[in-house]
Amino acid sequence: MTDIFDDGLGILGTHVTWELVESSLQRGLKIGARFGANRSAQSIADGVGYSSIIALVDADWIGDEKAIAELPKRFIVKIASLIQGKRVRDEKLLETPLDEGDEYLREWAKLIRGIHNTECEVFDQINEAKNTEHLSLPKVWFTKKFSSPSDNVGFIIMEYLEEVKHYHLHDNLGIDQLKQVIREITKIQAFFINEKIVYGEDLRQRSAQKFYAHLLPKEKFKMIFVGLKHLGVDRLTELADGMLGKFDEIYDLNRLDALHHPEKSGMSGVLCHGDMWATNFLFDKKTDDLRFLIDFQMAHLGNPIDDLLRAFILGLSGEMRRKYEQELLEFYHSCLNSQLRDSESPFSIEQLKSEYRAYFPLAALCNTVMLGPVLMFSMNQIKDEAQKGEMMTKVFEKMIAIYEDALEISGN
């Protein structure tokens, strides 16, 4: 039986065929035009993520010329697939838990099916609503969920976003850039609250807990974390030892699950993005203004601290995070409340700040465990030694500040 990590006969070696994409786009756009003989697809965003293939499609439309003139010449088909992940494993491009064989990939594939359906649910809900033009989201014309555990065909057809750029884990965002991100995510959260959108099962699943419980359990997690001690930085080695000494105390999956139950902290839930790091923020190449938020695979109803901690920890230098994190929390709270129409604030600023501090050590573990391997992968793609040195300096400064603060909060 084939799976989503196996090669297929469709677009870019996946199981998604040209015929299916064509018919789906005809339904989504309500058109009769067809793909031409010179249709093509190229993979973009290689090396950014391992749970999907991003196909940039040139349709070479044929049909009524007037109608064709109104159609997008190029568009994106985001295909849920582990082909990239398997390639990374087979070619040993990055030391990851995917090194453990096809059975592990099969477990990973189960998670990918679930989070793909979650992203479909987000866009389906938005497309069914009205007055969504103010949301900084790509246009989505068609979503295809996985219908069963054996279904290998899941994809989203959306607009191609041109003249945009994203940042990486080794980059540091500016405060103004992160405020733009905060402003836009609160627009989406307020929209779900104001429109009284009902969260379906896909938006209530606990993807993060499933990931750590089944795909990155404690001992495996700890071994990846041990690798941080071998990056050659004395202070980082010292702090990694401190974090490992507190590991069993900090690494609590019940607390991670509680992020999906904000009511336990006396808060109401909001739509959390679930993967709020710099690669999922698209900025204008010329102006550096935020244009789009993308990748809602890990979206869920939950505690906003889940998003804010990830964005602050991974997006800012340690110095800037420490200086501005309280101001940014207040900015988030103000932005959200200013956009609510008839609803009370889902939480107070005091609750937000308390939750931020309480969850910081756990977020430090969960959000930095792959920084070392990803840094090594990125450095292997760069030949300029000065650029490598600058990259390492940024990441190590970020990590040292994160672990110092996590240990301080944990009482070490």
C-alpha cells in the first residue's frame, strides 16, 4: 500500500494528478477553460518545510480568450506530502527523527493528513464568510481534504504570491515587523469571534501533543536537545546542561495539552495559528511591509500564548525580546480588543502576562529543539564563511537568552 511519502504518478511525483487539479480549479473558479499542452509545475520553497510540496503551476490556459484573460496565469498547488521529508532522510541532509525508517514515516503521515485537513478547514470557514478582504491571507480557490487514513490525495489551490520574501530561524525580525504580524493575526482572531464561527473537529485536534507524544517522545526529544551541547559554544553547553537538569520538570505534555484548553486558566480560546515563526510571514520585497500570513496547518482553538511565545522566541534576538516582550503582549491585547464588536475580551492583560511567564520554559524546550540541526543544514548550503559566522552569532545569542530566561523562571 502506498503512502504520501511514496512517489506517485502525479504532479512533481506526488499522487495529485493534472486532471484532478484542472477539474478542481474549474469548480473553484466556475470556469470551463482547460490546461494547455505546455502546462508545467516547478517545486518552490524546497528546504523550508518537509510536510508539503509547493507546486508553482503555469496552466497554459486554453478556451475562450476573453475568459482566459481574467484567469491567474500562475497559481500554487500546496500538496500534503512527505516526499521531501523522505528525501531529507535518505540523503541525510538533516539529522531528524525521520531517520527511523518507513514505519516512523507512516506515523508522521497520519499527522500530516490531520494538519492538512485543519488548514483546509480554516480556509473553508473563511471562504464561506463575507467581508474577508481585510485579512492578510492568500486567495484560496479549492481545498481537497484527505477523506480516509488511506487517502493519499490532499491539496489546496491558492494564488501565487509574488514579490514577497520570508525570513528564517537565523534571522531576527524588527519590532515594527512583529507588530505588523501581531496586528494581522488579531484581525483573523477577531474575525472568527465576531462572525461566531463554529470550530469543527479539525480545529479542535491536539496536533502539538500528538507530535510530541507519538513522534518525538521524551527520550528522543532529549537526545536531540543533547546535540546542542556539541555546537562548540561554552555558555550554550553550560545552559544546555542546566536545561537537561530541569528537563523532566519542564517537559510536561499535560501542560502542552492545556494550551488547547484555555478555560482551565479562566480564559476564552481564540484561533491560534499554531506555527508562528518567520518563514510563515511574507513581507513585501521592496517595502518590507507584511503582506500575508500563511501555513495554517497547526491552527487550533486555544491559548494565544502558544503563538506569541513562538513568535517572540524564534523571531526576535534575545536582547530585543527581553526589552520589548511586555510591550508586545500589551500591543497584542490592545489590537485584539479594539477589533471585537459585541464580545467581551477573551482574557485580561494580567492573564496574558501570567500565562506567558508560566509557559516560557516549556516553549523554550519545544521551540528550540530543532534550532541546532536546522542551523547546521542552513550552513551547509552557504559557502561564504563570513555569512556563516554571522548566522551562528545570531542564533547562539538568541538561544543563550532563551535558556537563561527559562532557567531563571524555573528557579535554577
